[in-house]
Amino acid sequence: MKIEQVQSLHCDAGWRTFSFLKVTTDDGLVGWSEYTEGDGSRGLTSVIHGMAEGLIGMDPRPVQAIASLLYIRHQQAASGVNQRAMAAIENALLDIKGKALGVPVYELFGGPIRTRLPVYWSHCGTYRVRNHRDVGTPQAMTYDDISALGAHVKTRGFKGLKTNILDFDGTRLVGFGPGAGRTPGWPELNVDRRALKAVRDTLAAFRAGAGPEMDLYLDVNYHFKTEGLLKVAKAVEPYDLAWLEFDTWDPRALALIRSRAPCPVASSESVSGRRGYRPFLDAYASDVVIVDVLWNGMLESMKVASMAESYEVNVAPHNYYGHLATAISAHFCAVAPNFRVMEVDVDSASWRDELFVNAPVIDNGDLLLPTGPGWGVEVNEAAVRAHPPK
């Protein structure tokens, strides 16, 4: 068996683009992975193809050997976009290997510990505020709408939801994104009373609608520096969060905030590789380490999880993409002993389901582990091509 062809496919996903890597062997097996050129990864497709050129004609099945070769070849700039390219290739090769053996990928890692994976509804409210037309739902205009959404999440059987800061401009709810340069407030990223009020009002609305038993998660991303994050941590105390999530590149600052927060702290979704995670673990900086399996690759993600377990820390996947990405993350959650909970986007482009075959199923707040060979989810190429990116 030899790698014969490497292709990339892209499609419109509403406010973003879904991207897929297709690796074909000379005997007709196809391996799929999902990736994204968002979040600082512009040009990733070109990097993937540049890396993959040297793999044509190789046997795809010794995945660790190929992953190690790619790392050695790029170790002078091994993180960032290069790491994400290596991950996309590695994940596609694991799909091939699972299919060649007729087993799910998780069987290559010792088999599943769990086949039902607790999930939380991510970006709850966020997409309905800013992307409601693509989602195909009414726009969330007020905090009363957010309370009603919280009640809806509960009736759907979910046990947890994660939201972002939703600000009210006097007329309607609007997004909050200074840390990504989407709204005013960058680059200084100072906190103000209005932002703290938006934190409290958002969480109060969800708590009122979803009830006291719902696990609430708040993700404030890169929107504040340490001073602001300490104030946010104080503001969330009345709402009994399952965790407060944010990003910072200073392990000691993260550890300081964790020491003063009234709830668990989750972080590090943007970190790459064991070498990147180590200083955060050494600082005992967070209660939950977030790992993006699309950005790290399944092999490296498992190594990060194993290292985190030696610090008595659990892991959770960063997962806000399409159904193939959800399946890939599910295999990670199934085999990592120190699994916490899984992120899924329920709201998405209204045509998302058309893009995949055998999409994962959520039942009463749990995702059912895919059982097909490889990742267990296939990309519907015809549907992808029917929705070209804007």
C-alpha cells in the first residue's frame, strides 16, 4: 500500500469555511481529516500540500514513523501552522490505517474506555446573536431570548452549555471580541464595568432559563489581560460555573488566576505539543487542560493527555468544527483515561449535516461513539462541492 494522492476540499460553512484533507492510496483506500484555516492558520492548505509531497509513494500505515519524520523535518519551526499541517496529515493516515485493518481508530490506542461521551453545547447563544441567518434560527436579541435558549437546551437533554460574553448595546445583543480584533478594545484589552455587567447578565440569563442543575461554562478567550481576568473571575462567582475558560500565554499568570477563581479554570486550547504544554503543567496552571486534536494530531494529543494525567489533571477537546472533527475528538475522548467533558457545536450552518455520512449521534446529552472503521465518519464530496466557499 502506497500513498498515491493528497487533495484538499473546502466548502461554505456559513460564517466560516470547512476544510478537509483527502489522502488516497494506490489500492483505493481513502483517509479523511478535517482542519481549519481560521484562527491564525491562513495558508495552512499550502503548507499541508508542501509537507505531503514528500510522502507520495510511502506506506501510510507506520503513522508514528511518518509523524516523527515530519517533525524532524520541521523542528526549526515545529509549532503553529506547521504543527497543524502535520496534524491534518497524521489524522488522515490514522483513518487509512483503521480502514485497512477494519477497525475504528480508537482500537489502535487500546480500545475505548467509554462509548458514551458527555458533551456540552458550545457557543450557546453566541451564534444565534451574530450568525442566526446561517444557523436558521431567530436572532437572539435580548437576555430574555437567552433565558429561553437555556430552557431549550435543558429540554434537549443537554447537561451543560458553554457561552461567550454577550453584550447589550441598548437595542439588541451583540458579540464581544476585542481579543480577536472584532470589536473595539484591542490591543490594550482593558476590562470595564460594561464588560463585567455583560458577563453577569449573560450568565444570569442562562442560569434562570436552564436551571440550577445545568453545568454552565464561560469562555472569554483572549479578551482580557491578567487584571481583567481576575475581575471576571470575581464576577462569575454567583453563577456556580463548571469552569471559567480563557487563554493566556503566561503560565504563572494563569496559575495566579486559578488560585483566586471561585470555580475550576480551563485553558490552553491554542497550545501545541508536549513541549508547549509542559510549562503550564509545571505551574499547575489550570484544572482542565484543553487539547485541540485537529491542531495537535491524535498521536500527540494522546501524549499530552498522558503527561497531564501525571499531574492529576484532566483533559477536554477543543472542538468547534464539523462532524468529522467531532468524530476525531470523540476517539480521543474514548481512549484518554483522564477525560473531563467534550465540546460540540450544536448550532451550525443549516446544511452542515449534508456534508457528512454517518454523523455522530447525541443522545440525552451524550455523544455515542462512532463504530465504523477509521474515524467512522465520511465526507460527502458531492455535498461539499455543492457549497463552494464564499
